[in-house]
Amino acid sequence: MVSRADRGVIAEWWWTVDKTLLAALIFLLVGGVILSLGGSPAVAERLGYDSFHFVSRHVIFFIPTVVVLVATSFLTPRLARRISLILLVGMVSLCVMTLLIGVQVNGSRRWMDVAGFSLQPSEFLKPAFIVVCAWLFTENARNADVPGNLFATLLLGIVCVLLIAQPDFGQTMLIGISWAIVFFLAGMPWTWILVVAVAAVVGVIGAYTTIPHVAGRIDSFLGSGGSDSFQIETALASIVNGGWLGVGPGEGTVKRILPDSHTDFIFAVAAEEFGIVVCVGLVAVFGFVVIRGLSRALRNEDAFGRVAAAGLVSLFGIQSVINMAVNLHLMPSKGMTLPFISYGGSSMLAIAFGMGLVLALTRRQPQTGHIRRRAVPRSGVPNPA
């Protein structure tokens, strides 16, 4: 047990970090390992790997993910800004390299081979981008002479161009929405709100009319065919097959023909094997993380810490909603993982970094009390309290 009298780094962290939020995040990580046992063996066998190929790799990334989550939560706001800026520059550079020498999978260049593992730079780019933009926006709000809004907008343009070139429209949309939320929290003028709304509508229409890949996914969602209709229909069949209580761990049958059952459609596997009841509980945990994180963020007296933490929590929540909505056929397929649940080392480590920053930025600050001095009369004898 850590004593409150201890003034060490670990003791200070223990008494200031949100332990409830940390426990909820670790709960999701453990849930991801359990669901990986159900969702990944069939995919591994179809690809010619050992049945537990993806399970073992998921477990390998579990401990580093917890280490990143906890270690990042020790950072001060200043260190969080500096590390995020360095990481952002590095990941933007890697995204450029990915377009040139990256591994091509299903027509997209999003990954790089590093020591036998696939690295997806865009995953690490997201939390760093949010923190840097939060800093730019709040500096602009604090001092109008600092062109923070302009730099953040230019940065958004650079990141979106790189992601569209991969192409990765799901991440582009996610980053765009999160950027708008951070700008709004930092005091976005109403004229900017109108400009952003119009740009979003124009962007969606333009992507649909000019990019066949995007048009195919939207057509699949609207029920007029398209390349992703099989996955969506199979995911829905898997959810229906599970019913309220599921068919039991490892007993799912529809999941065996679901191509991305270990990544984008792990929520459907959870529904088939553990039932709708467990899925509702899973949604409740995600909801708790978002609400808890936002409530702690909005109590932060520092503008940067408040905006950055809220932006990171929004990034986490929006990605979760998109993944589950796709599984339930409530929006077009986006190819996006369910945080801490889906298989993917880059995704797990990057989300751990982002939520570790949330824990760091929402840590309770020490209260500086003021000692009330007792009044001393002219005689020099203190008055009784």
C-alpha cells in the first residue's frame, strides 16, 4: 500500500491518477484477449497460419500496451506536448515513406514492415495530432498574435492529404471530426463552424462522386450492392445467431466465414458467442470511459490540458462508436478497429499512448491551501481563535 506521506514519483502518481478510469481501460484490454480467442483462429486457419497465430501475437502486445498506458500517465503536460510534437513529426515522415515503400494490402499502403511486425504510422499520428492541435488552438485563444488556428488548419490539410493518398478515408473522417471537436472546445468562432460544416458536406459528396472505393462502401450501406455487402450481411447474421445469451465461447459458426472477424468485426463475434447482453455491457464500459474521461477533462483548470484530454477522449469514443455502428449496419464500412478489443499491435499501442495522455492530463493537481494568520493586536498578544 502506498502511503500518502510518501512524496516519491510513484506515490504522487498513485494518489493523483484516476484509478477507476485506468481499471476500465485494463478491463477492455483483458476483454480484447478473451475475444481474440473466439474471433481470430478461423481467420488464421483460412490464411494458412497456426490456429492461435493472431491470439499469441495479441497476447505478446498486451504487456507492452499496459506499460505504454501506465508510463505515459506519468507525463507532465509540458512533456506530453513535447513528446506528441516529436511523435507527430516522426509519424508524418513515416506516412510519406509508407506511400513509397510501404506494404500494399487490399489496394492500400498503410503499413510498414518493422522486425517482422506491421507498423501503421497513422495510428500513432492520431493522438499526437490531437495534442499538438489542442496546444495550437489554446495558444491562439490565449494570445491572438499566435497564428495557432492557421497552423492547426494547415496541419489538418497535410494529414488528410497523406491519409487520402494511402487511401484511408475512415481515419481521415475520424481525424477531421476530432479536430473540429478540439477547435470547438478551444473557442471556435461561429463563422468557422459554418465553414467546417460546409467543407465536411462537400468532402463527402466529392469522395462519393470521384472515388469508386468510397462509392462502393456507401452503396453497400444503402443496399444497392457494393464490395462490402458480404461482410456486413455476415456480421449481422453472426449477431442474430448469438441471440441474447450467445452460443458459447468458441462455438460460433457464422464467424468462421467472416473475413475480418478478428479486427473490424470483432464486435459481431462477441455478439454471436457471448450474446447481446455482454455486448450491451461492453458498450456500457466504453460509455463509462468516455463520460469519466470527459468529466475529468472538463474539470481541468489548464486550458491546454482540458482541451487536449477532451479531444483524446472524443477520439477514443468516436472510433468505438464507428466500429460498433458498422457492425450493426448503422453506417458504411470504415475499416476501423474497436479500441483495445480488435487485433492489431499498432492500434493497441497507439490507443494506449492516447489514453495514457488522458490519464496524465487529468491527474489531480495538488491543492495549495492558505494558512489563515491569527490577528495580532497592538499589544502583541494574539487574539483567541
